[in-house]
Amino acid sequence: METNIQSSSHKCLTSRLVSTSAQGGMSLDTSLNSVLDVNTADNAIILHTKPEPTIFTYDNVADADTTQEAVFSLVGKKIIEDCLNGYNGSILAYGKTGSGKSFTMFGPSENLESSQLRGVIPRSLEYLFSVIAHQQDHGSKKQFLCRCSFLEIYQEQIFDLLDTASQGIRLCENMNKGVFIDGLIEQVICNPRDAYQLIIKGWLNRRVALTSMNREGSCSHAVFTVKIESKEEVGGFQKSNISQINLIDLAGSERQKATNTDSTRLKISKNRGFESFFQRL
Ligand SMILES: Nc1ncnc2c1ncn2[C@@H]1O[C@H](COP(=O)(O)OP(=O)(O)OP(=O)(O)O)[C@@H](O)[C@H]1O
Ligand SMILES: [Mg+2]
């Protein structure tokens, strides 16, 4: 199984292999030969097809032993640094159901804050605040304001994961703002602890909705967004900037393909509004 992580601003595709044993502890028959190899030196995945092997090359590849920290270093650090310099960026995890997208982006559902297995989203927020602190320790007078939102898209409907009573909010478009989500809660965070509280709150809301409203988790997209406003005085003038980073855990890719055969499945790709929303990300 393979999860892919695409990061922009500096367009970069990372492929992460997940061993079958990672998915719910199934044991592997070690007498069987592996159908693919990972060549980390050349960033390639070699699929043992006949008569010739097929080689896929990525910007980065991560094998089944690559840690969450190493994956974050590959996909996250540069984008956070760019975002603090005023560029927008997105990190998307996509792949089949069970390939490790949510694990890569969030981590384990228990003890997220202290776990070594915490994923790209918590690590991105930790790194964001560590870079801000580092800049301020080195004399920077730049002031930052970080605001977060956390939403889920399920069957063409948007739910605010920071609002326990969210019944669905609307995607809107106007001349000034372009495409935006009306009424989405944006909460100010000042440190990683604030960020963790939001991630855990949203995550719990997502799980409650899964059980109480019969939603299927692998059919929904989760988007965690951090908007960063910076202000600095340069030569007597106030210089300000706004950028944003979108951290996205997409629905299983085969669920989207299944749209044609099962109308209850995710229909996002058919909706022009959502198309432009994702293009904007
Ligand atoms: N690298 C890994 N190490 C250990 N366990 C993993 C790893 N990747 C995934 N898992 C485990 O595999 C299972 C499936 O992973 P996950 O829920 O992240 O898949 P997914 O791609 O998000 O699936 P879906 O499309 O259904 O949402 C989970 O129990 C998760 O904890
Ligand atoms: Mg998932």
C-alpha cells in the first residue's frame, strides 16, 4: 500500500510505502517475495512486473521503516518556512483506503501530543512556532498572528469540525474574497498547545459524526488550514503579509472513482464550486 503526499508551494511529490502489517497488525507470509522494492538513493519504487520491472520516480520516497519525523522533514519543513515568508502552501495526502493517509497527516488517535507517531499536521504547527520563536530570539521584530480552521467535506457538504453543532456550512464566491466558506470558525492560536487542542477537538468531532451520523470516514476529506498574518516595520513603513497553509487528508482515492457506480459515495469531483475550492488550495 502506498500513500502519496503532495506539497506545494515548491511542488514536491513524496511516496510512502506502508507495510501490510502496519494496517491492523495483519501478519505477512515472509516466504513470499515482495512485489516491489524501494530505492531510497534514487527516489524510485521498482514494481516487479514481467517481462521488465516498472520504475516510478518521485521527489522523495519513504519506505515502511521511515519515521513520522523523517516524513515531516521531507514534506513539511520547507513549506512552513515558505509560508512564514508570505507564500501559500498545501500538503495533501492521497492514496487508497487504508494506505496510511490519516496516519501520515494526523498520527494515532490516542495521546497525540506526546506520541512519537504524531503526524505532519501536529509537527507542522510545532515547527511553525519553533521558527517564529527562533526568529524572535535572533532579534526579529516581525509580529505573527496565526488563525486556524478545521473542516470536513462529506458528500458535497462542508462541516465545521471546530463547531460541535455544525449542520453544514456554505461555499460562497464573491468579487472581493473569491471562493470562501461562509461562517467557518477561525480560531487564534499562540502556541503548539493551542494547536493541539484544536486538532483534538476537530478530530473528536469527526469521530462523533462518523458514528452518530453514520458518515463513512474514508469517504470524507479533512482540511486543516492555518492563516498567518505578519506585520513588521521597515524604514518607517508598516509592512504586512497574509499567507496560508492547507493540510489535507483526502478521502480514499478509489472512493472517488466509485462515484459513477454508487451515488451515495463522494461526489466532490462533479461539483464546480468544490473544484475551484480545491484549485485555490
Ligand atoms: N506508517 C504506519 N505505521 C504504523 N501504522 C500505520 C502506518 N500507516 C498506517 N497505519 C495504520 O494503518 C491503518 C490504516 O491507516 P489510515 O487510517 O491512516 O488509512 P487511510 O489511508 O487514512 O484510510 P481511509 O482512506 O480509509 O481514510 C490504521 O490503523 C493506521 O494506524
Ligand atoms: Mg483516513
